[in-house]
Amino acid sequence: MPELPEVEVVRAGLARHVAGRTVTRVEVLDPRPLRRQDGGAQAFVDQLTGRTLTAAVRRGKFLWLPLDDGRALSAHLGMSGQLLVRGTTTATAPGAAPQPAGAAAFLADPHVRPGGRPVDLSATEQPRYVRDISTSTRHLRVRLHLSTGLDGDDSAGAVVLDLVDQRMLGGLHVVDLTPTLDGAPGGMGDPRPLLPADATHIARDLLDPALELTGPTGVVARVRASRRAIKTQLLDQGLVSGIGNIYADEGLWEAGVHGLRPGTGLGPRAVARILEATAEVMRRALQAGGTSFDALYVDVEGAAGFFARELGAYGRQGLECRRCGATMARETLAGRSHTYCPHCQTRPRRRR
């Protein structure tokens, strides 16, 4: 499933290509991805047609496009969902503010990258294109036809936003926006303190400047108050969002901590080190466009991320540890795989 870096790359692409465009027509080729829509497919069509997409916003793995009527188009990519933009050639949609492209748009934020300097991607290998999105319509579920100019003018040609989903574990629906409890922006991409009503249970992520890390109710204190394994806690979207199996393994490997260690057995500095290591891995993944292992995760233009070649732990069982040379091991932890170095990440002793 796409995690924070992958969803952020998609969000940045949507902000670049569709923010400011008006939905002129909606095609529902398969209603199943709209199963969460109140009123069904027809209500989805009625509530989107004529509405302008004003921004693209993300909290953790959760993505939404605010509408000009005060509601939002909520999107969850699930295991295989793709939001693909076709027909745009300009870097910025009509009415939207110019932004740096791709991952650099996120990393240029002064809260994420000190100094606010964009990342120079010219020295890195460019993402490879894994499919021809201009002609392929396999697994196309929903298509939004968008204006190509201001005021809904679409005389310049076709611009569409497609939901392509092989397994259909994600979906789309129109939902109300609600104020954030802390008064801070709801997510990356919109300064307003609003988020979808069905996302209020999603915690802030490690790259969100409004995340409370320290203090009696901060993430560090909450982790240390629980006997749950540290990896299980990293995957808890109600504690800190955006982390999945890939970046949990990577952050723990970078910090030198085994995923089975309970929160109560970790000191505050160790917990802070794990969280910072995980955040730094995600920043590096953003520079590479995210992690792709197949054609299921691509950005809005159909390009795969290439952070997989830099992974230190995830998927490397049986290979040498990049740090010490020991053979990487893998075990199951609460139903999820956990890849680690038995030398760098000492497994805790079983309690008698």
C-alpha cells in the first residue's frame, strides 16, 4: 500500500495539474469504488459536476481535493489505486499558484527542509515509466472530465482525472469538511484548519509541523506508556500517520532498534531517535519519487518511484546488512513481516 512519500508525490502532482480546474462531467464505469458515497453513484456525479477542485491535501496516507462549495473529494488509494491525469502539458493548472514540481514541491517547504531550498533532482536517475497511460483503460473505474481553461472552458481539449484500481480496495467519495481540533492546518497542501469528517481519527504525520512530539500528551510519551511492540505502534495511524510496513522497517533499521521492543522498554531519546530516523527515511524517499516494486504505484503522470534501490531493510531478508554485513532476517510480528539485522537490531529476550 502506498505510504506517506508515495501519497505525497501523488498529491503534489494533483496540485500541479488539477487544482483550479472545474469538473465538467463525471463517468462512473464501475460503481464499486464509490461504495462509501452517501446516495451512491448518482449522488457522486451530482455533487461533483460543476464543482472546482481548489487544492490537493494530504494527512499521512489520506488524500483529499477540497471543492469550491466547502466539501471535498476524498480519495484513498488502497493497495492498487492510481489517480492518473491525462491531457495536461502545463506545469500548473488554471487558477493555481505555481509550485516546484514533484517531490521538490514538498521538500522546499521550510518546515520539511531547513532553509526552504528545493531539492536538485537533476543528479539522480529519473523515474521509469511503467505503463502507457495515454491509451490503457484497463481497470479504469471513474473518470472526471476537467476544464482546460478558466471558468470551466474546455474548448482547448480533453483533460481528465482517472481512478484506475485493479483490486478496488480504495475509492472516492464526496464528504463534508470539519474543523481540526487543534486549529492547525488539516494537512499538507492547504493552510485552512479543515479535514474530511471521516478522517478525524487520523493522527498527524511525522512531517507535519503541527505534530506534537514532546510533552505529556506527545507521541514520545504515548509510545513509552504502551507495552505494544514499537513496530506495531509505528503502524498505528491513530498515533502517528503515514507509516506502513516499508518505512517502519526502514526507520527501525536506521535507528538500530528491533521492532519487537515494547514502548515501555525504550527511553525518550530512543523513541525520539526512531521517529526522526523514520521521518528522515521518508524525506529521502520523497526525493526519489517514492518506492515502487511493480506498476501498481505510479505518480499522476504514470512514473514509478525508485527508492527501492536505497532500502536498507525492507525486502532484504537473506542479503547482507548494508551497515555491518550480517545476514538480514525476517519474522512475523502481529501479522506483518518485519525485516531486520540480527546484529544491529538485537532481538529482545522473551519474557518468562
